[in-house]
Amino acid sequence: MVLLSDDRQRLQRLLPGHVIPTTSLHQDQLQAFTQAVEEGDLDSLKQLEQSFRTANLTTSSASSSFPPSTQPPSQLMTLKACDQDIEIMERTEGLREVLEQVQSGLVRRLQVKYGPSLSPPKKADPLWSTLGQQISKQEHLHRDFEVEFGGDMERYLTFFTYQGGVTQKVELKTRLMQLLVEDIPKHNRCLDLEAWLVKYIDNEGNFSKELWEVKWGSQNKWEIWFELDSTAHNWK
């Protein structure tokens, strides 16, 4: 069966360095795997990698089915390393580990490895559509941690720990990363509106940091937001 031009182009984009045949006995299956890879599925990427020979092999033709892997050892090692990276991200538990992954350089290494680059020019890995979202949230959270809490880990964790659970069993819980990231623009909007009030405007009609500090002292954005909005800390 002749592969459609669009299908071949999609495969060539996903499998650089591999020979993509013009025909296949399993076109429907290939389309399904291709769609899954574009949505960030690692197992489907492995299947496609194993389906076509690399361009530097001397085999006369590419297989139209799914033979055992013909990838060189270096490629197999890359896929295994990729699995480990994803597992590390998926095993992340709690705010401390999220922040420590940024501080250790792990998040930056994954960004360089899988993300797009302008210099040198590099397209994003298919995994980036999923992994990139997690990395963006961790970096956003870490910037807020540094700016609002001065990088004080214990103060940060204490601030976002609260009592939860049902009446019969009360336990300490820590605010989830996803929810904190969603809260950051909320507290920014709230404080922006507050800053427009007349009581913070100087004689020249400009926002006065001095007048702001008279009211709020050295409190950070989270502390001020919790005072301004009685529902902001309703996490139970």
C-alpha cells in the first residue's frame, strides 16, 4: 500500500535520520502510532524508531512491518535515558522536591535536551509537548519562591502547609504545585488592583512604594493577598 505524502512527511519529521519507505502493509497502524507520538507518547515513539532502519545502515530496503530493533546501541541508550528522565519528573512529590529539581539543574538539563533551541537551531523533541508543560510550571513556581520568600525553603513549606482531612482524621497537607502556579496570576491581579487605590498615589499622581510599605511593611504578595481576599486561603 502506498503511503500518503502527508503520512511520509509526518514520519520524516518525527524520525530524522531514518529511511521512510514509500509503501507499507500497515498504513493504518503507522497513522495511529504517528498520532500518538505527536501527542507525546514515548512507547509509540519507540515503536516507530524500531520500525525503520537508520539512513547509515546498508540494508537494501526498509521493512514494511515491525521487525526487531535495528537501532545502534547509542540510540537505545538514549531512549532508556529518556525513560529515566520522564520517570524522575513523574515521581516528583511535594513542593520541596519540585523546587530542588530546579535548583539541582535537572529541569534545565531536560529543557536543553528536549526543548527547542534557536542557537544552535533545534526542533523540540516530540516529548516536549508534555514535558515542557511540567518544566514551565516548575520554573514559574521557583521564580515566585525566590522573589517572594527569598529562597527560604523552610519558611516557604511552612507557609503552604495546612490542616486538611475529614473530621475523624486531621492531617497536615502541602498545597499542590499545580494549584500554586494557578494562584500566582490571581494574587498578581489582586495586588495590581489594590495598588491603583488613591491611598498609594503620591502628589505627582504616581504609585508610591513608600506609601505601600507604610500599609504593608515587608509582607510578600502571598501574605498581602491573604489579607485582602478572605477566600484566597480557603484550601480545605
